[in-house]
Amino acid sequence: MKKYEEDEKDFQGGMNLAEIPGKYGVSVSTVRSWKSRHWQKDVATKTQRVAKDATSKPTEKAIQELSESDINDRRKAFVLEFLRTSNATQSYINVYGVDKG
């Protein structure tokens, strides 16, 4: 069993991050590094898809809240365009009719 696996068992058993280095003869920063790299299994990695597609429910909720808000029509149009394109600059150009210049 590797040191970081033993340390993880101690941590899950209630041992403090400051106590673990003394037991295994490593630095506190090493233990923190092991914790972030090896112990947290639910953290998204670069290969996992995290974002949802554009038709997801949070987007629908945002559109509903937008339609009920007090902001003017141009700003609402900008937000809707931004949700569609995911590009603030292009959304501004499309809604306000300005040149890229």
C-alpha cells in the first residue's frame, strides 16, 4: 500500500491533516498535495464532461427569469444571444449592430 493511501485511511479515520505528516515523516504540503490529487474521487477531471448542453433546464430557468425581469428589451436580447452563442463580443455585435472595428 502506498503512503498516500495509508494517509487517506488515517484522514478518513478522523486524524487531522496536521497530525499525519508527523506519523509518516513527510511535510504538510505533501499531505495536502496527496489529498487534492489522490483522495478526492468526486472532482471532475479534464476528460469528464461537466457542462450540460444548451437545452438543459438551468438555461430554461434563466430564460424564464429573464422574461420576468425589469431590464430593457435590448439587454434581454443580449442575454438571449449570449446564451445562444456563448460569446459576449459576438452577442453584443449582433444585438447592438456595431462593427467589429
